[in-house]
Amino acid sequence: MENEIVAKSFKESVKTKEKFLTKKNSALIVQSAEMIVEAFKGGGKLLIVGNGGSAADAQHLAAEFVNRFEIERPPLPALALTTDTSNLTSIGNDYSFDQAFSKQVRALGKEQDVLLAISTSGNSPNIIKAAEAASSIGIKVIALTGKGGGALAEKADVVLSVDSKTTARIQEVHITVCHILCELVDHMLFQKV
């Protein structure tokens, strides 16, 4: 029984990734990487938001850019807005958790930046409000979603939506996309001849 669970999970993960790998999604990933590169070249940064497992993905991706991914290169400006517990708890307590990221976007964001908004449902109120805040100051928004994209899809410049209703499978595609973005950005900035 346990071995069947293992095999089933791996097969579902592979199937979801293969289903996601379309020409359209490949082009959208490249477009997203180009937006991030343009931000970095223009003195901007990558802001990343998400809840739960997506918050962990936000931190993971920010670390890949700030430290390094697979090549030695200068640090790149990426910031997970999920990590400052004083900001998160202060905003949540004084206002509402729905504003936990939007207030940070308004405080730290500038027009040259890009916001990567991660929400498996596409309907997290605090992620939607962050995207709205970003758009209001001219920040481009990339949405990593699932389950049809939700309301977040309407707020983004680029939408990468995983066609699955299973949170774990969506998150597995999201982290793969994040790693591909790192590789593409490194290639575009430092390896392209």
C-alpha cells in the first residue's frame, strides 16, 4: 500500500509537469525571466509573496537570487516579503492580514520592480491586494497560480497557472518554474553571448 502511494504521487507530479509544459507556458516563463532581467538591469528588484508553502517558495527563490543558483555571479536583488515577522504581525494586528503584503509593496516597491505573486488557488486576499498595490505604482506582476488562476489572474501581467486542483502538485510545478526562472535570468544576464 505505501509503495503504491509513493508511485502514485510521483506519477501525478510528472503528469502535472508534462501537462504544464506547453509552448504557451514556455513562452510565458521566458517572458517572466525577461521582465525580471529588465528590472535588475534598470536598478529594480524582485519582490516575492506567498502564504504557507508558497511563502517558503518565496524565501527559497529570493535566496537563489541573492546568493547564487548554479553559477558564480554577483548577488541579485530579490526580497521575500514573507520573512519579516515584525511587519507581518504588526500589519496583521493593526489592520488585517489581508494587507500584510500590500503595505510592504507600497513601502518598498518602485516602478522598476517586479512582483512575483504565488498562490495555488489564485484567491488569497493578501496576494491579490499585493498585486493591486504593485500595479497601482507601475510594478509588473507575475502570477504563479493553479486551480484556474482565480482572481489573481486578472491582476497580473503574466499568469502561469498550473492545471491541477491538488495543492501539492501545483506547488511542485511552481518550484520547478522558480528554478527555471533562476537559470534563465542567470543565462540572460551573465552567459548570453
